[in-house]
Amino acid sequence: VQLQASGGGLVQPGGSLTLSCAASGRTFSNYAAGWFRQAPGKEREFVAAITWSGGSTYYADSVKGRFTISRDNAKNTVYLQMNSLKPEDTAVYYCAANPIGSYYDIGNYDYWGQGTLVTVSS
């Protein structure tokens, strides 16, 4: 599976942005997927995950209530809707797929996209 993340950019605090992760290759609808982020000088951290059917979602406490993960298996795409953005949300955001085990652990994902930069600043 090849993953291509897009949709990053510069947004003011309090603004919104939607990231997309388009998949190609194997049947993406078979895989759970997740979003991670890495801020400058920090380790990559879990943001959100979604099961293969979209029936269950999981969020980091820092984004719960502000971010929404969703997917459209007909389009082989996973989305991350980000609202009420804060400067501390500034990071490179990565999508990943096919976790074996916990959705929260970076090491459990088989496939990774290249990342898209989100900058929250006035």
C-alpha cells in the first residue's frame, strides 16, 4: 500500500484544515488507518485512528473534541478534519495503515505516507 498525505498548510489559531490520505496498491478498505504527527524537536505521536469499516475511532486526549478522523473506502481515502487549531498543533502529519496490535503505537503500523506540514500561526 502506498499512502499520499495532502492538505497541510498555514492556518490561523482557531481555524480549520482537512488532511487527506489517499491510498493505492492493495485493498485499503481491509486496513485500519491512523494519523500521527511530529513537531520540531519532538517524537512522533499518535493523533487518531479508525478501523477498516470506520465503525470505531480513537483519539489522543490532546485532540479529542477538535479533530475527526473518517474514511471513504470507495475513494481509498482517510481524512482528518481539524478544527479549533492551536499553535501546539503545528507539526508534520503522517498517515499510516495496517496496525498489528494497538492503534496507538507507531511501531505497529506497516505502511506510512510521506507527511504533510501543518503550521498554526497568526
